[in-house]
Amino acid sequence: MRSNILLEKCNWSLLRIFRVIVQEGSLNKAAIKLFLTQSAISQSLKRLEEQIGEILIIRTGGKFYLTPTGEIVFEASLMIYSQLMDCEERLNTKKNSLSGTIKLLVLSRVESARYDQLLHDFHQKYPLVDFHVDVLKSKEIQQLLLQKIPALGIGINQIVHPKLNYHTLLNQKYALFCSNKHPLYTENIQSIDQIKGYGFISFQSEQLNDPLSPLSEVREKILKNNKLLVTTNNMDEVIRFIQNGIGIGLLPRHMIEKNHKREMFKQLPPFPYVSIIPILLMWHKDRELSLLEQYFINDLRSIFYGN
């Protein structure tokens, strides 16, 4: 080998695959262990041999043997693996010793299995970190963040403010519903124009009722042919009144799908849903994030986007 070839040319990804090939004793077993195709494993071995400039493995009679160079490279891969594992353990120990508080400003009734999992996993990794959570209206969350309050916000915003960072966490699909206690439950309704003379249950939200809200147009169309029967600022009360056949109303579709009484509800047009309202992660662009906040944001991105 030319001098410094391992230092200058080889990458850890190829060395890692080579280590597993040798330890497993075959390319096929290595592919299974690494969740790769045998072709990908074979190509990685070829690339490593090309980088080093020598054959590392001789395959014959269904078996393979390491060349003298292959022995040296394998030994190097084991040493690197051992050192990286040691560093990983030290990093985890350092992270697990992190302490402090993460302040969250959160919209009520944010329902997401991935968000719940994130909170669980984050606590497992950083058990000394505590949370301060305030449940507020989205407009209040944005106002506080604009004041550079040391917090992260999770809520709804129709207007994007240039001083804030926004990342969509999930999209809530709103639809129109009635229950099996309502006359429309047994009707074949194909258009929202067919819904006339009934009561509407309105969820009062400064975001959802805002003229810029994508729900506003449908809401006003419903109210032209039906009367406003109930107004509440509590989503559970909207569900209660709809469930008891008192009126129809707009709800996040996933809330009904997860409801243990979901068979009681019927979705009404327009289909497949009225509109999408995104739930956003927000923070001020000019505020320096704490290390804990950076970890929390990275983990949120990872669990929602897989990166």
C-alpha cells in the first residue's frame, strides 16, 4: 500500500461494511445484518479495494480469505470501531448529565403519536432535563416569541412573521361531522349545499375563525344555510354537542378517528376534508438557542422527518 492511504483515502462507512463482511463470514450475511442488498455490499467492497489499491478478500469455493492487506485493514477497522464506541459512550454520558429547563408554549389539544414518542425518548436520553409548559392561544404564543422569550412554540399561524423560524410538525385535516343522533346521519349528502336548516357548533379560535383561515370560507358557507347554535372555545365541548346530535361542526379528522366512539360520527362533505391546518414549531430567529433547545429541535426534526 502507498503510505497514508488509510488516512487520506478511506472512509469509515466502507471500513464499517468491510468489518461486518469479515465478522459475518459472507457478503450475504453482512447484507442482512446491515439491511442492505448483496449488490450494495459487493460494490462497497469493490470501492474500498479500489481506494486502497489492493485486493482485500479472495473468494473461492464458496468461501473467502483475507489477503495480508485485508488482515491489516480489518485490524484497522476493529481499532476504529472500538475507539468510536468509546467516544460514543463518553458522548452519551455527557448528554445524560445535561440538566436545565426547556420552556414550551403549546397550543391545546396537540395530538400526535410522534410528538408523544419524542417527549418519551427525550426524557430517556436527558433524564435531568425538566420542562415548563404553558398552554396558550396561538396568537399569544407568537407575541411572546416575538419578544424573544426563551421558549419554543408549538401552534397554528396563518401569517408568517419574518422574525420567526417555522417548521411544520403535522398537518391537521379538518372535516365537517355530525353524529348518529343527528338527522343527517342517515341522509345521502353529497354536497355542502344540501345541508340546510340545521344548527352549527362553532369552535371559537382566533386562528380558525380568522378571515385568512382556510376554514373560514366553508364556515361562512355553512352559516348562510344554517344557524349558529353553539359557540365554545373548547374542542371537547364541540365534540360533546356534535355527539349528542345538537348540531354539525368542524373538527380535526384524526380526533374523531382516535375517538373510542368514532362509529357514532359521520363525515359530511366537502370530501376528503375541508382544509389542512398545519401545526408549527416556532422560535425567534435572532435568539440564541440553548444547547437543550438545539437537541430538542433536532430530535423533533428527526422523529417527524427522519433526518
